[in-house]
Amino acid sequence: MIPVTRTFLPPQDEYQAILKKAWDKQWLTNRGGLVLELENKLTDYLGVDNVIAMTNGTLPLQIAIKAMGLTGEIITTPFSYVATTSSIAWEGCQPVFVDIHPDYLTIDETKIEEAITDKTSAIIATHVFGNPCHVLEIERIATKHNLKVIYDAAHCFGVNYMGKSIFSYGDVSTCSFHATKLFHTAEGGGVFCRDKELLKKLFFHHNFGHSGPDTFDSIGVNAKMSELQAAMGLAVLPFMEGIIKDRKEMVSIYKQNLNPERYKFVKIRVKTEWNASYFPVILKSEERLLRVVKKLNMQNIYPRRYFYPSLNNLPYVKNVTMRVGEDVSSRILCLPLFYGLKQEEQENIIQLLNSTI
């Protein structure tokens, strides 16, 4: 079977050697040495000031909303994984959707201001497939209207934009370290924040509100990363350059060989050092997409419809029409892309795609 992605597993003996440190200390959770080591190494690798490692990639979004005291309406995108919208609703806020750009697939910054009301408290935008939003325009709008900005940067490990880490933009950025991502800790995630006071709130919220062993600063939940997860991250991190290089080569092969009249590629924003996190193609119709999926599935190849359905159609949100988002969502397909995908396997995928009527 060829899935849309496959988890990169480091040599097992290397993972076990790192994990032995936790075994020897009999310390498996509560921010042990491996979590602290991983956070330090991630700040160096990514070129950021800080990161708080968490147990998954959704809790950072929820905790950020809570830490900033967001209420009322939050402007967001209909084209993302469900966690973006569900986090807003889970925290008692109302998602207000703004359509996406047809080429970049990120939130259309030219449509944000018309969606702002006196109930708007923030913008939560997604850097789709590692492709940056128009962060400068979003910052201008947010400053003008006194709004907070959170970026769902789940796909963005290793992405740089305009010469610095994509995690440097916004009031808060979050990332997923899920097993399906470029860098992973099996399950996991991280939150990035430049403001020291807000960073403290994020930290307290992810650890029950603890400010000391028996003191509490605020309300909190348990979002701590375990030593087992951190050990996986420490074992995976040294391989990242090779993983990204390999994926970029596969992307080039796809682009050079797929029929451009049948498959449209996502436009990557200029000044982006992209990580090749996914390879989506947009087909001319949903009917054609379904034919392609069926043909690939018959050969035990399983692409995935990221992101489908358009989030404005979820049952727990106010249903509104998002013309571009709904259209793209119905026609976009992510092709298999992972470290270790064999050349002959990719060639077969391309041949099947180009031959589908």
C-alpha cells in the first residue's frame, strides 16, 4: 500500500538510547530532561526564541485562545483541518469565515476587513500546506482594529518567510508534531510566542496553572509533552535536512511530469523557504477527482482529500457560502509524498494520473 504519507521512523536503537535516559531517571512526564532538551534543540534548529512543547497540536490553539482571553467572533479560514475551527468553537467563540485566495489557498487578506465587527477579537489563519499567509497585511489589519493574531502553522516545521521562521509572525503560532508531519514526536505539538508575559500564561495554562509545586497562577489543563514523545523528537530531528531534501526532489518530479492542463499546482508565496510538507493538486472538477482517486485506489495507492469538506459546512457553525473555499475543497487532492517513496512508485503514480480520462 502507498499512503498519502508515511511516518518517518528513526533507527530504533537510537530512539531506545535516548529513551534510556528517562528510564534511568524513572522520569516519564512533568517536563523531564528530554522535553527540556528537545525545546532547546528546536529553538536552535528553527531560529526562534522559545517553544513550549505540548502533547498534541490542537491544545496549543485552544490554550492560546484561552490565554489571550478571546471572546465573541474570531475571523478564520474555511480551508484548514477541522482542529482550527473546532478549537474556536470549543473555547466558546464564534468562527467567522473569510474566503481563501484561489492560488495560495490561504485566507484572502483583501476580504478580512469587511468581516470585522464590534464583536471581533482575533484572526486565526492557517499557513496552508506550509504556504505562508500574507502576514504583513494581516498584521496591518490587526493593528488597525486592535485584534490578536494566531497562526495555525501545523504544516510549517522548517518554513522560513522573508528571512525568518514562519513561527515568528503573529501574537502566537502553533505547530503540530503529529506522526504524519515532517518532524514528529508521534503525537505532539508546540506553541511559539515572542511576548514574554503571554508566554508565561501559555506555560501556566499547559500545566494545570502551576507556578510552583504547590502554587497556582491561573486555570490550566494538562497539555504537557511526555518524555517518550520527546525522545522520538530528539531521534527524528537529526534527519530533518535529509527528509526535506528528499521531499523537495519528489515535488520537482511531480511538477516536471504531471500534465499541467489537468493538474493545477498551489502557488507558493515569494520569499518563502518551503518545506515540501504536502503536494496538493487541483483538478478541473470533483467528478475528475473521484475518477482519479478510484483509479489510484485500485492500484493500492491512497491519496487524500485535504481539506474536505470546507469548514463552513460543519454542523456546529453558522453555515455561510464560501465560493472559493468550497470549490477548491471539492477539487483538491494531496498525492503521496514521504521519505522513502521509491522512484518507480512515484513514476507509476504519475503515469496513472496522466492516463486517467
